[in-house]
Amino acid sequence: MNDSTIGKQLIEDYFKYLQGRYGEARDRAKELEKAVSAVEAKGAIIKEHKDVIRTEFVGSIQRYLFGFYEDAIYHSCFAVEFGLMHNLSEKLDSQRKKEIHDKMNTMSNEKAITKKYANTVIGKMIENKLIAPEKEMEAAHVLTEELNNQKLRLRTESMFGFRQIIRESKKEGLID
């Protein structure tokens, strides 16, 4: 069997799979009517694909209808996260935005983080018998020194991920 035959067979099998699940999409569409109506009532008319938030939301609905549940979850979460970011951007004053930006880009106590990281790595190496316990101090020193030489930034004080976006949105009264 050559490559083009394998590819063709994969595509045919995939479309047979989708055809077999076609009837299920109608049932899933009925489940979504209430959620879509609620979003439309808030002013996000999903027939217009003018922005990322609505496009991702529509994409999550389409994926759900076709039975791609994990992908639907990813796209719906992205739409929510991006929507909250958009609302926060409009709600926060420039001082608060600057505080968040500065916190995200300020180094934590890098020496303490580097030392803890090096000790954890060396501890695992001893546990896995990659180095002898009596070499622990020397190995930790070498690893710490190398991390410092490479100026690796292990982490900042704060990231502004989904959890922080939700917290900030609650503070601003955007969600309860």
C-alpha cells in the first residue's frame, strides 16, 4: 500500500465516522440553544465573526456539535479567558495595568529560586543514583553556578494566567 492510498483510506474512514455521528449533532445543538441565547442577549451576536472572542466561541460550538469535546473545551475556555481580558482592559485604569505589568516582569528572589531548583535536581539525581550523596554539595554548587552563568530566568514573581484573570475580574465586579 503506498502513501497516497493510506492517506485516502484515513480520510475516507474519518468521513464515515463523521457521517455516523451526524444525528448526534442535532441533539447536541438543542443542548446549546439556551447558552447561545444567553450570549446573544449580552450583545455578542455570534453570526458576526469580527473578533477573536466570538470566533473562538463559535469554534467551540462547532467542535462540540461534531463531538470533538476536548477541543470544544479548549476553544470555549480561550474565548472566556480572552473575553475577561478584554473586559479587564476596558475596566482597569492605567495605574492598575502598570502594576500588573510590573509584577509580571519583576524578578522574584532569583537566588533563592535557583538554589531551591538546584537542590531539587541534585536530590533527584542522588535518589536515582546518578551521583553519590557525598557529591551533593559540589553538584549543587556547579549547577547553581551554571544557571547563573547562563542567566536563565526561572520565573517571575507573578504570571497573569487564567486564575489571576478570574481573581482580577472578581475584584472588578465583572464576575461573581
